[in-house]
Amino acid sequence: MNNNKQKMDELFDDEDDYSLGSETFTETEGTMRSEEERDERKEVYKMSAKDTRRVRLWRFAVMVVLLITALVVTLTTYRFLKAEETSNFEVAFEQFSRTLAEAALEEQKNIRDALRTLATTISSQAVASNVSDNWPNVKVSMFGLHAQNAMDHAKVEYTSWSPRVSAEQYGSYLDFVNATYKEIVDEGHMFQYGDLSRISKDPRFSRPTPFISAVGPQGFGPDEPRDVYWPSQIYSPPSRSYVMNHNIGSLKNVAPSIEAMEYLQYETVFTGSSGGDTTPDRILGADVHATYHSQINGTSKTPHGYALQPVHQDPLDQNSNIVGMVTAAMAFDAALRNLLPDGVHGITCVVTSIAAVNFTYEVDGQNAYYLGLDDLHETKYDDYGIQVDLALHTNPEYTTIPGHSQYQMHIYPTDRFRATYDSNTPETFAITIAVTFVIVAIVFFVYDLVVFKRNENLVAKAAQSNAIVTSLFPEHMRERLMHEKEEDQLTKDKSGRRNTLSKSLSDGTFAEESSRVQKPLADLYLETTVLFADITGFTAWSSVREPSQVFMLLETIFHAFDVVAKKRRVFKVETVGDCYVAVSGLPKPRKDHPVAMCRFARDILAKMRTLTKALEVTLGPDTGDLDLRVGVHSGPVTAGILRGDRSRFQLFGDTMNVCQRVESSGKAGRIHASKETAELLKSMGKESWLDKRTHAVNAKGLGEMVTYWISVAGERAGSVTSRGSFDDLHFGTTRNNHTDGVKPIKELDARMNRLINWNSEMLLEIMQQVVARRTAKQAMQRSQQNKVVLPEKENTNPIDQVKEIIQLPDFDAEAAERQQNPADVEIPSQVVQELHLLVSEIARLYNDNPFHNFDHASHVVMSVIKLMRRIMAPSDNDQAESAAKLHDHTYGITSDPLTQFACAFSALIHDADHVGVSNAQLVKEGTDLAVKYRERSVAEQNSLDLSWDLLMEPRFETFRSFVFSDSAELTRFRQLVVNSAFKKGDNVDFEDESKTDEVNRKATIVIEHIIKHLTSATLCSTGMCTGSALTVKLFPVLSCCNHQKWNQNLFEELYVAYLNGRMDKDPATFWYKGEFGFFDFYIIPLTKKLKECGVFGVSSGEFLNYATKNREMWELHGEEAVAEMIAEAREKYGVKNEDAAKEAPEQALPRPPPVEIDV
């Protein structure tokens, strides 16, 4: 027996409970649930996973093949076309370099031949004149003519004749030159220029040099004694006179070449030159030399080479004595010109010599340009270089003789030349091919994506459908439905017809025909525990909320319950309104079904408290007061699916009825269980959870029932406790002295903080509208740090500042058109902090009264905002036109967010520092406040002054500067707040006013009445907060909704004042009949005035209708409601004396309004 008991304790031990705060399980239970619970979406994806992997594999293979193919084809094409360009480049360079090489060789040969011809002509002329023995004193006639032929053939710049003069012949040679000088010069000039004008213009041509000269440190001067002289006697073209008789043999770079020439006897000897050679300038003159180079598009500063050809005494005997020599100056670039087409650019020619430095030319078409000394070719083209030996025509042995320079030319291509044969063709073809493959890949990818998305959508829809079906039907029911569907499909296929599961569930005709022969989809479960959980206070709470807020609450709470249900393996059956129905023990039977359900009930109670407190900041006051009433009952149920329209899984049987009765007879925040559930818990060792109710429950249709309260083990202190009453919330202590004007500092509890946060959020939303409209109007072109000048404080009381008409701003259609979404407006953090601080300080101004407290003020704020949202105009697609209609329909209230902000602010402050007694009592007591405000609306004026002074404090300067663009706005805001607090005369004939005054007066009346309407204790008497619920549940709504709550609170506040001697009459003596006066003289006239203004449209008539109906309801059920209030108040606060407690109400005194206008 003990062993069985031990096993039972282990099976249902509380150690597997998870924490209510963290919602985490122990490893054992979490592992068990992970194995048993099935995610229906994952199940569908798992079913399609194999095909999905196969599709992904093929997709990957196709993409890889496309990528490899594109890469191979693109690279192959690019390389082929690039190789073809390279081949064209190489062939062209070979052709052009060969042309240049041949031209250079030809030029060298021409120079040699031309000079030999010239030398032979000079020698033959002397022989013919019989003066060949008179050398060097022989006049060479017509030298210019003979030299010009050589120059034309060899492309040299100038030629010269230099006789060989020995030391013994020096004197006679000078005498000969002096005698023949003029004749030689005149002959040369006449041949070259056709006249002697250059001689007359330049005196240097008129006199010969009286000695054989050389270049020394001081310039031209007599040459030093030598064995042999080589004076330059004649030049073609004619040279300057000071160059004549210049000893060429005295030049260091020429002297070795002369020795080589004398050694070779008949060979042409070349001598080197450096860049920037100025010898031709000195000989010819810079102008003549420049003219020559201009003819070949060159520069006169390029390097030159010199060729020396000996002249023999006997022209037929090359071994005869050398009597002189002819010299030619050549520019190397001359041989490189006019050889290539104009479109060929960038071939580099480097000329090298053993005896001279290197220099580089670049050939561009028919021109050649000197680049500079040294080898300047682009080294990356070394492999393409071609070498040309310019002395190949001579004997190779002679090239080694000192003084005989051997020229070589190296020809290279350049990037410019290569670029001529480079094109975008390879890249274009490669890119085109790559783009083609990319397009193909993109098309394939898009197609695959479309197909994939389609499959994903199908799978997602299948998963959604599966999830929906799962949420509606247990697993075994789904399998039976699917099995039926497959059988029906086979039958339909045989008969040529098709059907679907959805049709079998929704087609009424088919269900009607098949239900007679099909087996019902239902099972009997003998061991189950059913739970009903109803939200207490939901009807009253939802009556003052928007539908979206109601749905937000239910979705949030029920979703949390669903999560807990999955963790506890409890099956959710359905939700009916605010009632949540669940069952344990099905579809899979479990022995611990009552234990699991009780733990589930405990968890959702804790979850309910957590969520309602969290949602209070979003959904407003009283949300945290909502609670859950839970009832559980164990017994057999029939569970199944009724085929037909909108089929779902349902439970049937007495167990459901009993559970509903158990739940309805329970209390908020408690788990109420039937005797059957209790017995099962006892058998499972959970007797400690049970607390038997003292009195039996009388359930409708079931008689008396023995029930139990359940406290599940593992509850944390404070986690599952009933809601504290209003008296448990200590917002502060009521001041005994109401005349000192100083408010004590009070600590705010959690509920008060939630109310402060909610009010701050509501004001913040309206502030966003204010800023959005102001920005659209471009009215605030300043920094937020600008100060708003505070208006001078008036000496008059607030009630004296009330105006009959407040001028509202004109409508701006353009601003309405371009206004941004207020939700997108960013509020600076400093402003938000100051707003929150302001609301907190206002909350501290409120006293801990049963009625006139911050909780009541928050409800008024909520109702004001709701009324503002109910102000609607006909819908229109055009934003500006729609806004204009709304402006006209609401007299400009909705188009001025500052007015809305003033209404909400007035609602927040309207009862600040209220002491819980009427204004008449304050006047009667002669308080300082009564004297200060001249016995008129004492509490209201005090509330406004305290709140306004608080708003004007320096610590809220940033907040004021942000909300109000200038002092005018702040002043208008003050006027709106004042008018909201104090209502002016109502008896106004609109027909006697102008159209503008009528509109503004109606707007002013609406602003005043909105606050007056909602600050009344009988708020729900107008039906504004209960809505259509009053027409369906008259008295239950009246007794349960906000009307009953705040009516009770006001009664208690006046009753406490009566007990404290601050009220003459016991409210119990006049409350019932006094309510009629409140309806007849306050509520109904107020709703009539709102209807007359018409700002709420159809709702204006509804308000009056609700007020009338609620007056009728009060007449029928008010006495019973008053009796309950009296009993509750006396139980809570006691009685003043027995006589007053027994006194019956006889006098129908008007009930004083909770906020009086005038005394």
C-alpha cells in the first residue's frame, strides 16, 4: 500500500511544475512534451522535405553547369580574340620595323655612294684642269652644284670640302685662300641663293679668316702647329666666314675618324655625335639649319652623325695620295621620315654606337621625334626588338678600327602602337556572352523562384490549413476525416465525379445526404476534466473601449492561455466571448487529467494577472482590475465533429453543463472545483490543494452542490491572490487642512504608475497631432529651445475668465492635405520626460477619496478621448475635402488638435486636490478656499489653479515650448481649459447670431459639456460607455458596469463626509429619489444640448435615448441598487447612529452633482 502511495506521489509530484514567472519546464517534462507535441506546420514541411531537397539539388546542378559553361565560353572567346589581336600586332610590327630597317640601311648606303661620287668629281676636276699636282692650292669649282646632288641623294644637312695641308704648305695655302676667297664665296652664294644679298647684310661673309683656326678656351683662334691641317674651305650651303679655314682635325671626336680614313684610304668613315649637337648651327647659321629641319618636320637640336670620305689625287687610283676629304652632316631622324602610313604610331628606334652615346626616336606615321639621350624604349617589349647593323655594307673587319663608328638601330613597339591593334572586341564579345548566360541564369532563377514561391505558398497554405484543422480537430479526428475523404474520392472517381474535404465539411446538401449512412465522428471519453474560465468585469470594461481594444485584450490573453495549454498538454476546445473552454484527458487519455487541469488553471490565473497589469498602460484604467473566474469539473464527455457548415470539434454531455454552473458560481481569482474533481485529486494525493466551501452552491437545474476551492501547490506568494480593493491602494493621505495650499509628497504605487504611464501616452498621441498640424501649417520655424513668454497672471478667479465664445482657428485645406502621419512625429526625450513628470505631479495632487481620485480622472480622460474619436464626418477619398467636411461638422474641434489637448488636460486635472465634500460644505465651513473663490465653484477653481501653477513651473519650460508655438497658443489653451471647467449659460438662441459666432459658440458648448458630461458620477446613465449593451442587458449592466461602480464610490464618499460631520444629511435618505433630479435637471438637459449642437451625429440622439432609458431602469431597479450600496457602505464604514440607519427615505431631495457649477 505504501509503495503504491509512493508511486502515486512520484507520478503527480509538484516537482515538475514550471516557474510561473519564467514559464520554463524541467528537463524531464520538457523532453516528454517535445516528443509528444507535434508542430503541424513542421509536419507539412517535413512531408515535402525530400522533394524539396531533390529540387534544390537539381537547381544547384543547373546553376553550376550554367556558371561553368559561361565561364569556359567567355574565357575561350576572350582569349581567342585577344590572341588574334596580338597576332595582328606582331605581324604589323614586323612589317613596319622591316621598312624602317631597310630605309636606315639604304640611307647609309646612299651617304657612302654620294660622298664617293663627290670625292671622285673633285679629284677628276683637278686632273682635268691639270692642277692635280698643285694640291692643296687648287680651286674646286662648282662645289655647290656637285654637293647639292649628293645632298639630295643622301638626305644630309650640309657637305664641306677640306684640303689636306701639311705644315710646309701652311703659308702658301693661306695666300691661295686669300686670293680666291671672294670668288669661292660669291660662287657658293649665287648657286645657293641666286644673289649676294646675304653677303652684303652679314659682314662676316666679306672677309676670310687669316689663319687656320681651331676652337679653344677663348673661342675661335689660330690653331696650334700641327703636321697636317684639314681646314674646311668650302661649305654647301655656304657657311659663316669664321668657320672657313677651321681645322676639322682639331676636333677631338673627328681626329680619330680622320686617322681611320687615312688608314682605310677609300672607305667612308662615320664619326659619332651626341645629342644637342650645335655644329650645324655654327656652320650654317641657326636660321638656315632650322629651315632645313622644318622641311622634314624635325628639330635642329637632334643628334647628328658625320661621314668622312677621302679625296685621292688620282681618281682612278685609290692608293694614290689623299689630298683632302669631303664631309657630310646627317640627322638620324631624316632617314625615319615619310616611311610609315599616317595611322601608324608609336614605334621606338634606339640608335647605338660603340663610340657614342645612345639616343632614341619615336616614329609616328611619316614623322620621327627625338625623345632624348639613352635607351628610352619600353622594356616590356624587349622580346619584340629588332636590331639593324647600319655598317653591314662595309668590311666587318673595318668596324673594329678606332675612330670608325659602327651604328646600330634597335626598333621596338610601344603601348601606343599596341593600342592601335587593341580593341574592345574581345571584351565586348566576352561580356556579351557572359551577359547572355547571366540573363539565362536570371530567367532560370526567376522561373525557379516563381515555381519555388508557388510551391512555398502551396506548402504554406497546406501548413496553414493543417494548422487550422489541427486547432479545430484532434489528431485521430483528422485522420478519420482524411480517411473518409480518400474513400469518398475513390467513390467519386469511379462515378466520374470529384469532391474535396472542404466540400464534405461545408456542403450542406452532401452532408444532408451522407449523414444518414456515414458513421458519426464522435467518441466517448470517460475520464476527462473540463475547465471554464470567464473574465470578470469584462462587460463593464469593454463597454468603454473601442472594438479594437477589446479584441487586443482577448487575443493577447487567450493566446497566452494557448501557449500554457500546449505546455500542459491541455486541449483547447473553444472560446465563447470572454469565456475560455479547455479539457484534459482527450484526445489522448491521461490518468492525471484533474492534476494537469488544476495546474493549467493556476497558470492561466497567474498569466491573467501579469498580462492585465502590463496591458493597463496600453488599454487604459481598470484593465488591471480584470480577473479570471475558473471552474473545473471531471466526468465523461462525448467529443466529436458535427458534419455540416463550419464543422468543428465539440464536447457534449452533462459534464459541460455542470462545469459551466461551477464556473458561474465561483469567485474572481479563484479556482472553483466540483466534488467529482475534488475526489479525483484526493485519490492522487492532492488533498492539500482542496478547501471545501462552507456553504453549498445552489446551481440552476442541479440543486445544491458541494464544491471546493483549489490552491495548487507551487503557488508563489502574491502570484495567485485576489485583487485588492480600492481601499488597498494608497495614493496618499487626505489632508485635514484644505486651506494651507501645500500638497504633501506621496509615494506612488504600481497601479498609480500604470495610470500615469497611460495618461502620458494618451497626451503624447495628441501632442503628436498638434506638432503634425503645426508643421503642416509651417507655423513653427524655431528651435524647440525657444522660450514661450508666460502670460501675466490675472487677478481674477478662473470662473470669471470664462468666455461665451472661443474663437477657433480657421480651416487650412492645404495644411490638411500635406499633414504627415502624426504617428511619425518624433517627440524629443526631454519633452517626454517632462510630460511624464507633469502627469506624475498632477497625480500627487489627488487625494485618496472614494470618488474624486486620480483613478476617476483617468476614466474621464479615457472617455473624453473616446468621444473625440466618435466625432466622425462622411467618408471621402479626398483628404482635404474630407478634413474640410469634418471641420465644418465638428465646428473646428477635430481640425484643431490643441483644442483636443485642452479637453484631455482638463479631464486630467478637473478634480485635483478635491477633499471629498461638496462646494456647499466648503462654503458653509468658511474655508480659505471658499473665501478666495468667493463661494463659487470652490473645488473646481482650486483644481485649475493648482494644476496651472504646476504647468507654469520652470522645470516644464521645454514641454511648454514644444507644445505651444507662441504665447498666443498658450493663452488660447488657458481659455479652453477654463471654459472646459466652468459651463456658461445654456439658454442661447442660435438664430440671433451670425454664422461665425454660432459655429464658435456651438464649439464652445461642446467643449464645456464634454467634460461636464463625463465627470458626473452617473456617466453610464447616458449610455456613452455602455453602448448597445444597455439595450440587451438592462439591469445587469446597470448593476455591474461603470455606472454602478462610480455611483457606489460617490455614495461612499458622501457617506464618509456625513459620518465625519461634513454633510448634514445621510445620503441614504435621498439617494434614490435624488437620482431622478440628477437625470431630469442635469443629464437629460445636457444630452439635449449635445443633440442640438449635433457634433456627434447619430450618437447625439443615442446619448439622449440612453439617458431616458436608464432613468426608466433606475425607476424600476434603483431602490434595490441603493439598498445594496447602503449595506456595503455601512459594512465598510459603520453607522453614525441607529436612528439615522433605520430612517426610511421620505424626501426626494435633488442629489448634488459630483462637480457643482454654482453654489
